[in-house]
Amino acid sequence: MAFLSTTSIIRGSAAKALALTLALAIIALQIVLAPAARAVDVDEVQVNGHTIVGSTLTVEAAHRYFEGCSGSWKPNHTIQWFRDRVPVEINPVLSQYIYKLNAADLGSRISAVVTASPVNCPGQSLRTDESDIVRKQPTRAEGFTGRGVFELLARRHDGAMMLYPGMDNAQGWKEARLVGPGWGGFTNIVGVGDIGSDGSNDLLVTEGNGRLYRFDGYGDGGINVYPWNIGWGWNAFDKVVGPGDFDGDGRNDLLAGEPNGDLYLYPSREVVHFNPGVKVGRGWDVMDVLITPGDFNGDDTVDVLAKDKAGRLFLYGGNGSGGWLAPRLVGHGWNVLSKIGSAGDFNRDGFNDVHGVNSAGELLMYYGDGRGGWKGVETVGWGWNIFNGLY
């Protein structure tokens, strides 16, 4: 009996050991198959990117939150995008993991539902918060320091570029700052607004050889000194201006005039280039200055002011889709001014204004009334004849 008892004890120990081994193996297998511990909290999974037409949105931290859910090299999650909580179909040539904002998104908020791979995480999903409202690319009038206030760039005769920032909450100027030297060799400098879809305003310049360059703004008043070459043949034009979004697609465009009077619209497109020019007018050779004040007549579309060689000023209202309203005369005697332009709302009344320099070097501000007319004029600076260009 003792022998039998001993054998039973041995057999019982082996069984327990085998059972323990199997249990440990199952636990180890579960550890291998289960998704990794989440490295981020659920509130960190958010729509990320500039909510500006032309920019790209992604869902930040989703790959970390659902890490290990596929159990292989395959994606650990999928994304369904929503515009104002209505599902949006992604262009087949784009990935579901990025969302390219377009004109249809203007005024909307974008969100996403992220669903984990069912291999290891069946039934798991989350909905992100909605983004900020999608808006058009910022225009020149929003300034270069990200404050949305009046700011004027001025090029000295020695080629140095100065920035004159407006006050934060009142009419007037902050201390001027040097942007950088070497701007004297460009034939045109255009405050085109934001064409990089990053929320910061940029500059376009042309050279005598016809090359078109983009200088990216940093959003703090600085400008990247390494430009992008984005075009050729621009020496065919004697006028190049940036009106803002002239054709209604949410992106900032260019208008360019030839010496023979033909005027072309160059709509912006992805990858910071411009679509081929479309003729939008003729007979513009009678005009020697084009001014781009944004929305000057209060109809929420961008407009153009044009001075003819006799000193008359005309308002050409944009129709919001790449065409014009009937022009009308809005001023006389503008030949007494040089370096005429528009850089936003100087007196902080909500309406964009027009500036010019007279022969005495005074900087005059002509206050718009928001309906295509004027509220008055005021001298806001002296000694501005040291500059050969204002932008």
C-alpha cells in the first residue's frame, strides 16, 4: 500500500505541474495576443491640423491608443470622417487616415470616429471632439504676427524690409522691427495672404528673369529666408496682386495684368502652385495701380480698387466666383499719392482701409465705410518717403 500511495502522490504532483505549465502558457499567449497597454488617454485622440481650406487633418494619437489591436503589420484602426456629424466620403486617391479640407468644408466642424481592428479589439471605437470651424486661408489683412491686426511691410531704398505692427486693441503703431535685408532686387512683392495652408501669411516675389518665389511667413513677424520657386514667365506681367479668395474655393489667388491690358486670374491649387491663368478682363492698361482691399463693399467677397492714369479711383466688386460686378467711380485726384495699397483695418472699426504716401512723405489713411465708400482721411505717419514700396 505504501508503494501504491507513493505512486499516487508522484502522479498527482505531475498532474499539478502539467496543469500549472498549461495555465502559464495560456497566460503567456494571452499576453502576446492582447493589445499593448494604451500609451495615451482617450482625450488625447483628437483631430489635429490647421482648420483652413487646403490643409490636411489627421487624428492624433489614435495609432498609440489602439496599438496592437491588429496583431500584425496591418493597421490597428480605421477612420470615418464627419462634417458637422454627417459622414464624409474620402476621395479614393487619398488615405482614410488624412482629410484634405476643401471649399465644401467652409463653416463646418470636422470630427472622426476611430474603430479598432476587430482582431484583438472587437467592438472598440471612439468619437473625437469636433474641430474648430473651417475657414478660408488667411488674407493679407490679418497681418504677419498672428494677431489679426493692421501690419504694414515697408521696403527701404537700401533693400531692407521693415515691419510696422499695429497696436493690439487700438489705432496706432507698435515699434517697427527689421524683417531682413536684401529685398531690393525683386520686381514685385505681393502680400498674398496665406498660400501655404498653415495659417500664417506669406509673401510672393518676382524677379526680372520671370521667376516667382514664395517666402513663408512664420506667423510671428519673421519670414523664412529660403524661398520656394513656384513659377516662371512672370516677367510677362506689369501688375501682380493678391486679392484673396477671388473664385470662392477658399484659397488665395493671384491677379496678373499684361501691358496690353489683359487681366488674368491665377487660382491657387494644392502643393502651393497656381492653376493656369484664366482671362477675367481686358482694357486694364488704362490702370496704373491695382489695390486689393479684401471685402471693401460689405458683400463678403473680395474686391479690387483700380487707379487710372488720370487719378480716378474705381471699385471693381468681385462676384465671389471669379468675375466682376459693375465698376463704379469712388474717387478723384489719387495721382497725388504714391505707394497706394491696402493692408487691413487701421482704425479698428471693422472695415478695411486704403493708405498712400504723398510728396511730403506723409502716410495718409483713407478709412473705408464698409459699403464701398469713405469715412474720412487722416495722416498717420511722417517720413515715409524713405521707402520705395509698401506691402
